[in-house]
Amino acid sequence: MERVSVGLLGLGTVGTGVARLLVEEADRIARRSGRAIDLKWVVVRDPHKKRGVELPNARIVTDVRRVLDDPEVEVVIETMGGIHPTLETVLEALAAKKDVVTANKALLAEHGTTVFGQARKYGRAVAFEASVGGGIPIVQALGVSLAANQVQSLAAIVNGTCNFILTAMTREGTPYESALRKAQELGYAEADPTMDVDGTDTAHKLAVLAQLAFEANIKTAQIPRQGIDRLQTADIRYAGELGYVVKLLALAKLSEFGLELRVAPTLVKKGTPLADVSGPYNAIRVVGDAVGDTLFYGRGAGMMPTASAVVGDLVDVVSGRTAVTFRTLNLWSESKPVPKLTPPSAVHSRYYLRFMIADRPGVLASLATVLGTKGISIASVIQHDPGDDEPAGSPVPLVIMTHMAAEAGIRAALDEIDGLGVVHAPSVCLGVEE
Amino acid sequence: MERVSVGLLGLGTVGTGVARLLVEEADRIARRSGRAIDLKWVVVRDPHKKRGVELPNARIVTDVRRVLDDPEVEVVIETMGGIHPTLETVLEALAAKKDVVTANKALLAEHGTTVFGQARKYGRAVAFEASVGGGIPIVQALGVSLAANQVQSLAAIVNGTCNFILTAMTREGTPYESALRKAQELGYAEADPTMDVDGTDTAHKLAVLAQLAFEANIKTAQIPRQGIDRLQTADIRYAGELGYVVKLLALAKLSEFGLELRVAPTLVKKGTPLADVSGPYNAIRVVGDAVGDTLFYGRGAGMMPTASAVVGDLVDVVSGRTAVTFRTLNLWSESKPVPKLTPPSAVHSRYYLRFMIADRPGVLASLATVLGTKGISIASVIQHDPGDDEPAGSPVPLVIMTHMAAEAGIRAALDEIDGLGVVHAPSVCLGVEE
């Protein structure tokens, strides 16, 4: 059997998982690749650190040049993460005629055009299954399996940290801060969780998904996004009363108005497959014009699930399939037209609204009047009797679920209502995914 | 752009969907294939029948030889179904150096070794994504994306007819016969639904899945199977009380005892992803040693979903990827060892049991004693007060959910209990998938 030498950059969680698969399952992976894989180099920051894997045949070094300058190495696996110096290293690897496997969604979302331009220039391929949805083969599904389809919409739960926190808030009524702490204790959230909870990580992944599904070169900054960091347990509870759960969704929809993209906490109908995606799991719902509704579900992070995707990519690269896919897909190409994004005025949805209103006569009427003048029709209302727990005169929550409405109308109505002098606290507004 | 000529055998539901995609979405498919696809021949039984597709450039003929003898045709798409003469036609197409795309699970389950042997002999490829799960890319997932994994278990809902019937029985309490009639009226069941409802179609698909996931050459006859045709609404209701729904599952598990395969109505815990797969939808749960739990969900049948899979295969074949996959996977190879199947004595599960017992003192005690002597531990019991609706002395249902138990012990206990003279009607026994 022919052999192929590869270099691994980074031996953190994902890198360790990749090394373990390559060492411990070498026979299986060789059989499925058609070539035996030699993990020749592993580049780390600290060569003396104890690792969770035995690497009898790999040379552990700190200098990435050892890999880049070795003409025997045909594939570089990048699990360093971050943008710099990862970008420069990846560009050099491609210039040195090595294929690249990466799990780095931020790199692709921000610098996909540069990376793929370089790959095309040097006739190399870049594989990135692990960049979205961890072990879920969504990149393969969108890039290859669903090739007969024009994707019409995507709705994705692709941040396990947020989904874990939301599941705890939903099931146990835990406030956001405690749920976040629990996620950190269990290793589902980083010490600094900002990029996860503010929706940035989800937006990176949506940029990658949009590239595959809609051939749309999107920068993360173009995606309107809202995280879960200001979400209150009360809204999760009221959503539950209305028959919905709240999920942080990456949404993309193609319509006559263009491509609509958004990352936001969204109400999802109970009993539908996305609603049941709990804890650290991820799922991507894809609607194609031929295939209809599909859903891909699995672990979105973690050592071995992510390593499963990285090594799957490696098998694809080594066997020669990735080169074919790369040639036909023309991803992150500069020659692609700038995608037309749906203007906010054309966005329609049902909306969940919560107002903290003064408990006195006429308030509901004045709110309903504003909504009515903006053409927003009310589907259901929740206002519970505050009972004796609250001092008289305390603001009470008024929850309204609208019928389909224009986002622009909703925004105008909220501005007007917040200026009426009868609502306390800024009003809450969440979209609904049917 | 280079061009490639293909021939389509059959213009039934799936064939019409394939032709529609090839004609109406020609540009999209050409771009993703890297070559423009000419649908040159369409072979039908009745050339005068009105079809749901315009085929301006294809020649509609009745003689399959026109396709087989045309050296320009590089790929044959088989949507005729059935075993004969489909098998002979496919073998001739391969001998004529044409690649084959097929949706025919029965053909693969029964004659996979012959078909793939012929393909290897003539250096051709066979693609079969549409044979299991309709539009769900499960063949690609098992054969390519999850290549880094040893699959440990599969649990699949792959017969939309059965799932539609079970959903109706569960949600509306409809008896089996009426649910089947409703499925037939809505086009979800054939006029002769035998192969669907008796589990044969699911067993065919399990044979294909086992080949991909476990490299196991399994004949349908080796798979113990039970259909839904004798399932009673009462058992679905009691399962519901215990927190389960009943699904017709194709099950495969790898353990130290070998490979366990089964098709049977099975209790699935509510709130888990498989339990929520409703109506005509399909889903396949795959557990891999690296990736962990995954689920693939979508429409398991129908014109366009199945055509999506067939045309996806065609794109894969034409682009050259299938040839690579075909070479590395070595599917349905005669050289593979005969798989070791788990002996019935080593099968363990939780079990749902229902007995129709005489409503008199001591009966529960005698049943419980038999179960105890066979080492079967009881987890929960349901016996409702028959009330005044039933005449005194009528048999009453006794439902028992066991803890983990050996299948052999359960069978022995049921035999003994059925011989006690205190139970009416044969006892019901269903496995539980946790």
C-alpha cells in the first residue's frame, strides 16, 4: 500500500483526538483512504507538556517550518485555531503544495477568499468539515450529497455552549448566569465565553454554511446577530406556555428579495425536530427544492466528534475525492457576484413580544392600538394576574404573539410603544421559526 | 464544458423526478458535476403514456438494448425496480462499461455480491444513495463522511408507509386497518402493501446499511423480522403511558458477541430524536466510536426527495468521486469473511410484555413467579381497573416493562406463561430501544 506523510499543527483538544485516531485506528483509516497515513510531524507550543496520546513515530516540534519545508508532507492538518499566525501558516502550506484540512470557522468566515484563492493558485484543496457542527457531516451534505438541490433555507443550532445553557434555562428554570457557570464547570463553555454567547461563533458558522448552500461570499459583519447573553428565563417560560422553546438559531432563507441571514434567539415550535436538540448537541435543518426537509444531528464539539470530522476530511483528501469537490464547487471565489441580501424592510416573521407594563386601565388598549396602526395582527396574549406576590403598582409582563408581520413594522411599533410612558424596561422581541 | 450522455431506465415516480431535475436544473447539475449531462435515452414500457415531464432532447424507447448498445452512454440510471429483469439489465450495463446509479434496495440486498462483482470485473462503479432513506444522504454519511469511525450501532426508521401508519395509530388511536387505508388513500401505501408492513422492505434496507456500516455481507433472510401488521392500538397506548412511542426500527449493534440485526416494532423513549420522527419521514441514528450519536432525518420516499438522491449520485459518478469511493470501500465483496451474527442467547434488551389475563386472584403472582424464575426483573406494571364496561370475568390486560433481560429468558418465560391456562390470546412482546 502506498503511504502519505501528514503534519499536524496543534495538539490541543481536537489535535489530540486527531492524533489518537491516526495512531490507534491506523489500519481502518488506511483501508478507507486507499493509502497508509504517516503522522510524521506534530507542531506544539510546549514540547514537554504531557499529552493524552502516545505518538511513537511522530516528531514533536515547536517550529512549524519543519512541516512546511518537508517535501514529503502532502497534507497539513490545522488545529491551532485563531486567525494569526494561522492564516499565514495555512497560506504557506498551500504555497508549499500541501493540501490543508482545517476546523477553523473564524479563519474561513473572515479570510475564506484569501485561503481558497491561494489554494486555487497552487492547485491544492482545503477541507473543512469540522468547521461547522463538529462531527455532523453537514459540509459534505451541502457540498456533495445535496448537489441536485437549490437550498431554500437553513436553520441551525451550531453552538453547543449556547444550547447547553438554553437547555438548562428551559428545563430547570436556571437564570442565564448560573447556567453559564454550570456549563463552564462541565467544560461546555470556555473561561471567556464571549464569542459563543454573543452569537459571533454562530455567525462564523453561518458564513461557512451560506458559502456552501447559497454560493454566497458573506463576511461575519454582514450577519445581523444577537446572542443569548441578555435572554431572561421569563421569556423562555412564556415561550413554553405558547408551545415553543427558545434556541439560538443561525437562519438563512432565499426568497425573491434576496438572501436573508440572521443569528438570534428564536422561538421553535415544540415537537419539531429542532426543538428537541438538547444540551451540547447541534443540528442543522436544510430545506432543498428537491429533497424537502432534512435534518442533520450530532455532537457539535468535543475531542473525538470533531476529530471524526477532521480525519474524515483527511480520508477524503488522501483518497482524491476532495480535489474533485474543490474543483466543482469553486468556494470563496472572488469571481462570484456579491450576494443580494434581503433588505430589513422585506423580512417577515411571527414575533414574540414582551412588555413590562404599568398595571392600570387602558395600557393594553394603547399598546394594541399602536400594533394595529402598524398593521401587526395579534395571534395570542398572555397576561397573568400578578396575585398578591407583587406590591400593587409593580409593572406586570404582557406577552404578545403576533401573526406574520414585517420586521420594519415591528421595530417602528416597539419604538413608539417604548416612548408611550406606560412600559418599563426595554421591550423584548424574538422571532419565531415555524 | 465536456458533456456526458446518460440513459434512464424507467419513467415511474422516481424516474420522472430524475428526468425533471436533469431537464429543468441542467445548469446547476452541470456546474456541480463538472460536465454537462445529456439525458439521451429514456426506456419505458408504454411510449404513449402521458408523463409529468417534458423531454425535448431525450429519445423515449421501449428497448433497453438501445441504451446498452450505445457506446456514447457512460452512465445508466436504473429506476425500474424489481429483481428480474433488472438484475440482468444492470449486469449487462456494467459489462458494456457503463457506471450504474440505482435506487433498488431489494436488488442490492439479494444480489449485491453479483452486481458489485460484475462492477469490479469491468472496472465500473455502482452508486445507490437512493436505496435507503430516500433523500437522506445516509449512504454518503456511512461510506464517506464517517470513515474515521467504527460504527457501533444503527437504529433506523426507513419505511415511510409503516411510520405513517404508526403515527396515525399513535396520535388518533386509529386501528391498524383504518390507518393503512388512510395511508393508501393519501398515496403513502401501495395497493399491495405487504412488503412494507411485514418488514421486508425495512430488512432490505438494513442489509444495505449493514454492508456500509459493518462491512457485513448480509442476506435479508438472515435478519429476524417482524412487521407492524399485527400491532394493536392498545399496545401503542400502553407504551405511551410508560413514556414510549412504538416505531418500526431496523436495528444493528456490534458487540463482543457479534453483529445483532433485527427489524421489529420497538418502544422508543419519548423526547428522543427518533421518537419525534412522524408521518412519512425517515431517520437513521448512527453511533460511531469517535463521532458518538448522530441522526440523519428527511423524507424517505416520494418523487423529488428520491430523485434528489439519484441525481446526487449521478453528480458523484460523473465528477469522478464515486470511482474513488468504490475502490476504497470494497462493498459486497466475496472475499469478505462471513459476519458473525450475535446468537439469540446473547441478545439483551428491556422488554414490553402484554398478557390478557383472567381477572381472578393469584394470576399476577403466577406470572411474576415465572418471570422471576427465568431471571427477569420487573421495572413497571400497568393493570387498570376494568370498571363496569367489561362483563365480569372478561380477560384484562396486564402490561409489564422489564429491566434488561436476555431474549432467551423472555422467550422461555412467554412459552411457560402461555401454557399456564390463565392467559388468553398469545402474549405480546416488544423490545425497547433506550
